Amino acid sequence: MHALGNKNVLVIGLGLSGQAACRLLRKREAIVTAIDSANTDALQADANRLRALGVKVELGATAPPAERFELVVVSPGVPPKSPLMQGIAHDQVPLIGELELGFQQSLCLNIAITGTNGKTTTAELIERMLTHAHRKTIAAGNIGLPLCDVVDQTKELDFLTLEVSSFQLETTQFFRPAVAVLLNITPDHLDRYASMADYARAKARVFMNQQPFDWAVVQSEALAQIQSLNLPVPSKVITFSAIDQRADIYLDRGLLISRMPDWTGPLLDMEACQIEGPHNAENMMATLAVGRVLRLPLEQTIESLRAYRPPPHRCERVAEIKGIHFINDSKATNLDAVEKALLSVPSGTAGEPNVLLIAGGKDKGLEYHDIGPLLAKRVKHAFLIGETRERIQSAWSLFTPCTLANSLPDAVSMAYENAVSGDVVLLSPACSSFDMFQNYQHRGEVFRRSVQQLLSTCQAILPQGKSGLAPTEPNSPELSEEPFSNNISSRGFLTKSSAMNKSESNTPHNNQH
């Protein structure tokens, strides 16, 4: 454990991660200065709480303080080219992130999960698997609970289950997972990275400090990407894939099958699970591999996987009005996630496009035209919101009709007006939410409330007994104010499942990554 007592430390960025770093540093008796370029009412309240702990806070900062520091801790959402970072790298001062700080102060082994998509689902699957097998763990990191806030609990844990993002991995130094999971690498955050190669290099840092006796659980396609960049994986490797049947664990007609020595044959039938689709099959494969590495009983692992229900804002069925289904996939902040959502929605009659897609938000530098051929097959109309709406319109209008909307509620109303029975109104934005919303959860809740308003209006104007509103379950309302989750697949809509509303932080200093 690295000593911090009386060290003069600068914390840059006061999102959830930065605040957690300040609290831990003060517990370790460091002298802490914290800065943030923002100066909102909410941040002022946060700053006052930190000042009460002895932290010197400057909001609305345009440059780092002139004084010398012995350590700099940066929040993951602060870009390296931010004005607050200028000059720091030239001062030869150690610079780490909140994840690294928490790791250096932790007292147990960790399992780290990264990848473009599926991180949260897989972290939750692993956490539940460990708990079901009577191992003590906490899911932390990019999942919404900063590692620095749970450091003092690590002496009681068997493992930390950590969701880690590329932004967090950029500023690691000694961070070393006993088991590192890399789910996939698809285009994302190209507003921050100069190329896909740079993005892949950031993801591959999860393996950087591993030793030969550690483990890497890696999607076959992602492993090929990092090997093409000559990036080493020094640990023992288990591969998995939904499309590569040469992987150690692979998908074959709904079965997850292992070809590993002493662990050969079918492991799990996806038909018995409550999440579906090839992408979720890969999340399950990664979890099974982690269970194998940790020598957990396969029967207990399978029990936990079968019982898992997807969290909100991930292909969540919200309501059905006059045969029109409303799906909240607000978590889809990149094109790969949108593609998976579109492929999971049931097709229209005779395979005709039946999706009214609501997309747009804060630009992440993606090539939106890449998804064009799929849009032509599945999307009958796109309703675009946010700062990227004109850019997306120019990329998508060759493939599907596009309409610009001023707000998410407006987009919901327009989509409903253009839909017919059998259609799906799908919120799957392909962008982060920070241009219009606090985070992707807030965006999803605005969508839910907009659908609720439509539902109330329809109930008010239709004659009693002729509502045309399909119940989600017997004796249940069409749309509850309480969050619930429904995963959908090509087989159709599943029954309502109770949500696990574990918040993932998506403040501007803890981004959707």
C-alpha cells in the first residue's frame, strides 16, 4: 500500500470518481486540492461537502494551480487535452486515475471487466456468480460505485469485481487484475481517440501488468485485434466467441460449449436463461470462464446465470399501445449496441422494416453511415435528437427516412403518430446523453415518462373496454412508474422482469465508456 500521509495531492475533475478520490485521500491524511472547470449549483453543494473534510476546492478553474504537487489524480472523464491537464505532464509529477489510486490502497485480488459493450452486464453476472458461490465481493468501478469508496471494505472481501473503462485504463500504473476480461472492441469514443488502434491500445492496458500465473478471458475477435497491434497478453488465456467455433468456449445453436481440456462439452443452454442474443451469450461465456478459473462449482455458476435478469435501459420493454411496442435501449451509446438492439427486435410482416428508431445525442466521433445497410432492412423511419441530429441525418437519409425532433418527448410523439400495429418504437441513441440529459438513465426515464403520457392520453380518449392497450402482465398496469426490465430477442418479447436498478455513473467526469 502506497503511503499518502502529508502528500500534497491535486485532484482534477469532481464527478463521482474525483469526489471519491478526495474522500480516500483525506482518510489517508493527504493534503488535497481539487479543481473542476464546471461551477454548477449541484457541484457547489458537492464542493462544500469536500471542504468540510479539509479539501481545498476551486470550481470554474481554467488552469491547474501554480503550486507544486507530489501526486495528481485525474477523473476518467477529463480528456488528456483538457486545459486543466495542460502543463501537468511536463512537471514530472506522477499522474494516476481514481481507479489506480483505489487499486494501490486495496487489500484483495480483483477481477476486471472491460470492452466496448457488455461491461455492466458481465460485471453483474460475475458479482452474482461469486455471491451465489458464497464468495465475498463488491461490484465497483465504472459500474457507478467508485473503487475509492470501497477500499476500506476490501480487507473483508475475497475479490473485487471491477468494471473498467478505456478512460480509466489510460491512467493506470500498477493496476493488475488477477483475472482480466476483455469482451469486445468496436468503434466508440473516437472523439477522444485518434484512431481505433489507439482505442484498442487503451483497452489492452488491462493486461499490462499481469503475470504468467494470472488469467485473461478474451473474446477471440478482440484478441486478434490486440495481437495485430503487437500488444502482449502475458497471462494465461481463455478465448470465447459467439461466431468463432475455434474459441475455447463458443456458441452453437443456443448452447455454450467448451473445448477446454478437462472441461469439454455443453455448459449452458441459452433457452434456460432470461437474457438472449449472441452478445449476451458472450457475456455468459466470459462469466463461465471466470468461474472456471476461480474453481467455482459449475452447478452453482449455472444457477446464478439462469436467474439473472437484465437491468433497465437495455432493450427494456416499456409498454404496448395499440399493438405498438415501446423499447427503451438508452444504454446504447455506440453503433455496435444499436446494431444488436435492431437485430434483437422481432421483424415486421414479411420481413418489412418495422422499427421507428429514436437516436442522437452528444457526438462521439463515430462513422454513423456504417450501420446504413441494417437500417435499410429494419428501420422504417428515424427520429433524430440532440447535437448530432443533422450529422446523423446526412449519414442515414440514404437508407431510411429521417425527421429531426427538438426533444425526446417530441420524437416519441412523432414516432407514435407514424407507427402502426406490429411496429416497434425503439430508443437506441448511438450517442452519449450529455448534451440534453444528466446520464443515460435520465434519458431512459424521460422516454418512459413520454410513453406514460401517450398511454394516459389513449386511455382517456378511447371508450371503456376498447382501449387497444395490451397488458404487460395479467393484473399489472401498462407502464409502471417503478423501473422494470424486459429483454427482447428474435423470438419475441419476454415477460416482465424486476429491475436491478444499480446506477452506472455517467456524469461528464465519469463518461459512458
